[in-house]
Amino acid sequence: MSLLTDLINLNLSDATDKIIAEYIWIGGSGMDLRSKARTLNGAVSDPQKLPKWNYDGSSTGQAPGEDSEVILYPQAIFKDPFRRGNNILVMCDAYTPAGEPIPTNKRHNAAKIFSHPDVVAEVPWYGLEQEYTLLQKDLKWPLGWPVGGYPGPQGPYYCGAGADKAFGRDIVDSHYKACLYAGINISGINGEVMPGQWEFQVGPSVGISAGDELWVARYILERITEIAGVVVSFDPKPIPGDWNGAGAHTNYSTKSMRNDGGFEIIKKAIGNLKLRHKEHIAAYGEGNERRLTGRHETADIHTFSWVK
């Protein structure tokens, strides 16, 4: 094992200018993350200077078997906290060989919106709060919970400390530092209300970079839990009953909202959001009807509300 560890930690710059680039993309479910690595001849800091690549879309639920080639377009570069050195993580989106975005490529249209001059002028800030649950690998039961049983009621676990209240802190801290190393604007972490549940925050980040950073932060978390032999779940309600669920809350503002008189702009934006409540809930992801019940610090999924 010592030799294996030595090999994993090899510093490539001692022997070669070549680097490893891990290309990351979102799979067919819209939540699964996929990646593959390739060798490049030297360090790269501009995603536009990276080569496009391809993968078998029929194996990810993103293309039919008879026409399975999908092309990866590099969009954002991050330092690789696993291989370190000049090695990089590359967030990509996916296209047909003809250059059309595949149906699961939501980034393409988002990039059009964020690059519009009116949007650029508003400097949209996002702060994303990603909750998640750590599960025991073989049982798919929350970390720290008795096998087949339940811990004490919620109350002492939120932002708690101690072996009977905080489960998986080594994973959480490893993820925190790895994200900072990668260049992700991760702004904090905390233990959540349900034991075995945690949260990290990304932002404030501007425009589409917030989405790139969140997805790469999720990828890094998947990799760290893989090493730890633990499963990370983003399920909205991993444990039914009197337990909190997990969401990805979005804090948002524009330049106009942040300037003097911005509260009136905020109220107008809230009014616009109300008009499309059903569409927004549908786009938020599957399973939220199990979480958004009006209990456990949530609103009812059918009701739009806001508080001054």
C-alpha cells in the first residue's frame, strides 16, 4: 500500500511537462456526474485552448446505440486537488457531432442568457446552499445512525460537535479544503438538522460560474466519499418521516437590487417569480413533493410565499 500511495502522489512535474485533465460532464439523469481523463502536452489555463473530446452517449443515457457519439466542449478549468501539480479538472457541456446541444445540456441556453449585455450589466450574484446526506455504503442508511434503527430526535445535530452529534466531519473538512484548492468560491460549511446531513455554500459567484462551481464541488464530494467508502445522496427526502430533507437553496441579487432603491426591484422580481411558480418547481428536480410539505422548515410545494 505504501508503494501505491507513493505512485498516486507522484509529482509529474519532476519528470515531464505533460499534465492530466479530468473532463467532467453531467449524465443522462441530470444528476449523475461522469468523467474521463486525458493527457495534455503542457499546462493550460484557458478552457478555449483545450481540445474537444468525445464519449459514448449510449452508456450514459444521452444517445441511441446506433449513433452514440457525443462531443464534450470544455467550459471551465479548476485545479485538481487529487492529482495536484498542474493537473486540472475541466467542466464540460455536451453536443452532437453536428454541434447541436444534446437535450440534457442545460448549460448551453443558460450561457446565452448570462452573456446577454443586459444581464452582464446587472452582474447577477448567486449564493448556493447545497445540502446533502452521507450514507453508509452497504446499507444506504445515514452515517452515524444505528443499523436498522434511528438516532435521538432532531435538535442537537445542527451545527453540533461531538461523536454523538457530528458524523463524517473528516469527509466534510476534506471537501471544504479540496474545493478551496480547486479555486471554487466555497464560502462555508455546517452540520445540518438531520444527523448525517451537511451543507456547503458556493458563492457569491457571478452568472454561470456559480453553476460550474457547484457542479465541480459536487464532483469533488463524490470523489472524496468514494475514497472514504461512503455514499453521498442529494435526494430531497432520503429518510421519510419526522426528519428534515435536503435542498439546494439559491440566494440571488442583481446590481439594481443591491443599489439604493433596490427593494422595489426585489419586490418586482418576486412578483415575476410568482407567475411561474409551477414551472420553477418542475425545473428544480424530482422528488421535491416528498420534501416540500410545509413541515420541517419548508414551504408547501403548491404555495408561493415570501416574507419582507
